[in-house]
Amino acid sequence: MDKKGKHAQVKKKRKLKINPKAFTIRVIILLIIIGIVIYITSRNKEEVANQENEEQKSQESIETSIGEEVTEEIKDEEEIVEETIDTEVEQLINQIRIENNLDENNFYFFYYNLEEKKYYFYNENVYFTAASTIKVPVAMLYYDKISEEKLSLSDTIVFQNDDYEAGGGSTAANYSVGDSVPISYLLEQTIVNSDNTALNMLIHNIGYRQCKEELTKYTDVELSEDFYTSNIANVAYYYDVLQYLYQNSERYSQLIEYMKKSSGGMYLKENLPQYDVAHKYGSYNGYVHDYGIVYGENTYLIGVFTNGIPDASDLIARIGQEIVECVENEKTEQTTENNTNII
């Protein structure tokens, strides 16, 4: 082989020679660069996906919120539309009024069917002597204070001279002036036995004017100044009180149980022995009243207030019975008619 051929062969071998260390470094650098590129690309994709996800959640939240608002508006509209005068009860009360010479001077009435949202009021804004019907909202005040932990049932009130008043109940028989009487006992006597002495102790413990001002929280009705200085009320006020009582039944569960025991089966309860009736009557100087919750196939709020009516307690019992029978018979007839149409 000549020198030229040998030199060319050596030269070719030099061109193929690689430095292992340098090669390894280059590979590592390349891998690092590729890793960085992959990481950045992946991170960007993740951020874009997160952003899209957040935007989607935000949109869904907005749509849900709008949907809930629309639903609530529809519900509100439905409630307003459903609340109507019960013409059957209106006709019944008008018939009873004619038969018994009842008018705006001696008769005051409210009725509300909680399930069907039907109502009828008569003479709702005229004031009358409230008698013992005031005992329910006064008791509600105490159960509110107990619920708010401002008082407890075991707390006591001192029996004072001017607390005594003749009437039902056993407070004056079991306690003497100067004795400390448990609030639990006073509440039970006030409602179950319509104890006037117990009521006076509860009111005087708060202060008469302060007590009457606090009683306004159960209504949106604008009350006259005389409401704050004397024992008067009207149908609009007592309807609101009973609505508030029913809507907060859990807080007033003990009060409602006492109301079910009240009056020994007279007034609204007399002709409805098969129903639970939570009520409170009142009778003073010719005024005879009763109002309460009747738990039947539907739940009814009924208030009957009278002034100078003969046999008023019997009239109240008749009204309660005929209203429930009228409404529930009508409901039964309607159900029968619907079933017949289906067949």
C-alpha cells in the first residue's frame, strides 16, 4: 500500500473517533431541554384546562342561581295565586249571621285553611275587649325568652298584692303574697286553667306597657294606641298571632299542648271531639271568644269573637263544627267526583 492510501485510511479513522464524556454531557443536556419543554407544555395545558373548568363551574353556578331565583319567584307567584277566599265558608258564616242577628257590632271572625290556602274574615279591623284571649301571646313572649336563654322555666316570680284577680286556676290557692312562683307553673295555669292571677304575675314581671309593646312582634298590623294601655285587640291581630304560633310550632310545643287541654272540651272543641283542637277562650262582661288551631284532614285556624250574644259558647261550638264539616265534606265530594271522572 502506498503512503497516500495509508494516510487516507488514518484520516478516515480520525473522523469517526468520538469523545465518550462529551457525548454523555450533550445527551444529558438534550434530555434536560426536552424535559423542560415537556413540563412547560404540560403545565400550560393544565392551566388552560383549569381555567376552562373554573369558567364552566362559574357558568353552572350562575345558571343554578338563576334557576333557583326563577323557581322561588314561581313558588311565590303560586302561593299568591293559590290564596283565595273560601266562598263555601263565606256563605256558611253569612247564613249563621242572618239566623243569629250577628253584625259588625257583635261578631268578629277569621278562618284560614293552611293546606288549601283559603280564608275568610269578617269585621277584622274592629277592636273588642280581648278578655283571656290575650293569654296566648303573653305566654308566647315567655317561651321566646326561654328559647333565647334569657329566662328558664325554673326561674321564679314573686307574688305581689296587686297580682291577685278572681277566676280559674290555683295560683292564689297554692301560693301567698311574697312567695316565689316558678314560671313553668304560671304558664301552665295561665293557659290550661285561664288563671288571671298567674297572667297578672307574668305581665307585671315585664311591665304592662313593655309587655304590650313586645306583643306587637307577632303581627304586621298597625295597632291603635289603646292596644298599649288596655286589653283590646281585633281579628287581624289574633289571626297573625295564631299564624306565628303555628309556623313556630316547635318552639311553642308545650304551649300548644296546654292549649289542647284548655277549657275542658267547651267552645271550639265541644262539637269536634274527634279532632285535636289547640285553643284559648275568653269571657268577660258579655264578650265571649275562642280561637285556635283545629287539626283535621286539613289544618284550620279559626277565631270566633262575640259581644252580648246569648249562648255564645254554643254558637262558637256550632261554627267550629259546621266549618270543618263543610270543608271536609266538600273535599270528600270533590275526591269522589274526580275518581268517577277517571273511571
